Amino acid sequence: MNTGVTETVVIIVGAGPSGLSTAASLHRLSIPYVILEREDCIASIFNNKSYDRLHLHLTKQFCQLPHMPFPANFPSYVPIKDFLKYLDDYASHFKINPMFHNFVKFAKYDEDRKKWKVEAEIVGGRSAEEEGGVRWYEGKFLVVATGETSDVFIPAVDGLSEFKGEVIHSTEYKSGERFENKKVLVVGAGNSGMEIAFDLSNHGAKTSIVVRSPMHILSRWSTNLGLMSLASMPLHLVDSFLVFVNTIMYGDLTKYGIQRPKEGPFLMKVRDGKYPVIDVGTVKKIKSGVTEVKEHKRRWK
Ligand SMILES: NC(=O)C1=CN([C@@H]2O[C@H](COP(=O)(O)OP(=O)(O)OC[C@H]3O[C@@H](n4cnc5c(N)ncnc54)[C@H](OP(=O)(O)O)[C@@H]3O)[C@@H](O)[C@H]2O)C=CC1
Ligand SMILES: O=C(O)C(=O)Cc1c[nH]c2ccccc12
């Protein structure tokens, strides 16, 4: 009898790089699985929510997925276009066909049957009768691969609703081309904010960036060297090395409104999920006054 439940061994939630890697590994072992994905494509953040000049921050040996290396002709720092093509090829090669439009709402482990039961709502599907419907999946294992930063969030800033200018989230930003000579305030100095501020300045926008907390700014080469060193050195020594090298390279940035945290960059990444900012040229813009750092406030005029 068709109970309306799809039975499998492994249920993977999310068709980003981690979900795809899991699927490929299971495929090679002939272990049945399904991938449930709320969007209509794989790697939706890379596909729909990234800006044009994005390159992966880490050298390619750290970014390729298991069982299929990047093509040898890829540059050391892979541009987004090449990465997307690689992910498509990866999915085809391992015959990965995610169940798109399946937004997982609920997962419960049934102790008696030793199985996960997962409920997914059909969202953004093509047919009206499907939309809002529900599907169930059952499997022995559940892999949650939904990413660390997948939901858009705009904080409630005082005065924002009266602001007459345009407000966009970083996920809508593609390039600084249309902002030439405009005044743009970037709120948030993570990797997205810092690179978007750089791109805006390159396109002739009058750019400022709001820095709320102390942060580690690291050069690309030292970050990669740090990651390689982790194989043979304890984390606190790698952190000391990174702080030493980058303090010499960038000098004291406190006069520009940027403080370095007391704890090391990799410790903060591992413990708090707070990534260091990998400098793509923004520091130079800040030092030369092209990009201005603004102090964090609850309200801007
Ligand atoms: N090329 C690449 O590989 C790239 C990788 N990434 C990665 O993608 C992930 C997401 O990055 P990103 O989009 O930068 O998001 P993050 O969450 O890493 O950074 C958000 C930043 O916004 C700040 N912030 C949040 N709320 C406010 C507020 N109300 N006022 C002022 N500042 C605020 C946070 O400050 P606070 O610390 O105080 O919370 C933080 O600095 C990260 O892992 C990042 O490293 C991003 C871009 C490029
Ligand atoms: O992908 C990011 O968010 C990065 O900025 C690069 C990155 C991925 N994993 C890391 C671990 C330590 C330092 C930087 C990174």
C-alpha cells in the first residue's frame, strides 16, 4: 500500500556543498538516500545570493569536494562561476537529484522503530495543488546540511523605515556598477560587508562601513598557511603566528576604528563560528580614506 511516505536509508537536508558531498559519498557506497532542498537549485546561496567578484577565500585544495578534485586548470582561488560549474558537474557525475521545493519543517526520531520521520512542506512548486502540500520521508539516518548563514536578516535599525534611500541586503548585491558617485553605507563588517565595501569603492561609490565588534583581519596567504600548519601545530600556536604576522602587515588599525579581539582567529572560528575577515584590499581603501569606518550606533542620519 502507498502510505505517502518515501522510505530511504539516509535523509540529507540541504543541497549545498556539504549535502552534495554526503550524497556523493553515499552514492559510491550504493547506500540509498534522498536530499531535500527548499530552493529550486543546488548550492542556492552560491547560485543566487553571491556577488559577481566573489572568489573562494581558501586555496583550491581546501575547497574541492570529496571524490572529485577541481580540474587542474582551475586557478588557486576559484572564482564563483567556475565553482558553480564544478558543483553542477559534481551533481551530474554522482547522479545527485535533490528533491527541490521540499522545505523541511519537522524531524523526529522514533525510538521504537529506530527511524527518523521527516516532514517537508512543498514550497515554490510549479503546480497549485502541490503548493503548501506536505511530504513525509523516513530513514535510519538524518544529515542536516543546511548551512551556517542561510537566512537573510535585516536588523531593526531605528529610523530605517523613514529612510528615503534604497536599502538592500548583501544577498541582493551583485556589483558596485550602479552605485557610482552614490553614498553607500555598508552595515556589517564580516567577509561580505568588507568585500562589498571594497567593490563599491572600486566602482566610484562614496563608501562607509559600520564596524560593531573587534575583528581579525587576515591576509589570504597567511590564512592558507595557517590552515596548512594546523596539520602539524596546535591551534593556539597557529593563532599566535597569524596575529603576529598580520599585525606586522596591517599595523595598528585602531586609529581607523578597527580593534583586534583578544582571542585568536581560528579559536573564534572553531568555538564561536565567527570567521576572520580575509582581506581582499579593503584595508588599503580604509587607510587611504577612500572607505570610511563608522562607529556602530542604533540610529544613523
Ligand atoms: N569569498 C568567500 O569565501 C566569502 C565567504 N563568506 C563567508 O560567508 C559567511 C557569511 O558572511 P557574512 O555575510 O559576512 O556574514 P557574517 O555573519 O559573517 O558577518 C556579519 C557581520 O555583520 C555584523 N552585524 C550584524 N548585525 C549588525 C548590526 N545590527 N549592526 C552592525 N553590524 C552588524 C556582525 O558583527 P558582530 O561580529 O558584532 O556580530 C558581523 O561582522 C561567513 O562564513 C563568511 O566568512 C562571505 C563572503 C565571501
Ligand atoms: O569561507 C569563509 O567563510 C572564509 O572566509 C574562509 C574560511 C573558511 N574556513 C575557514 C577557516 C579559517 C579561516 C578562514 C576560513
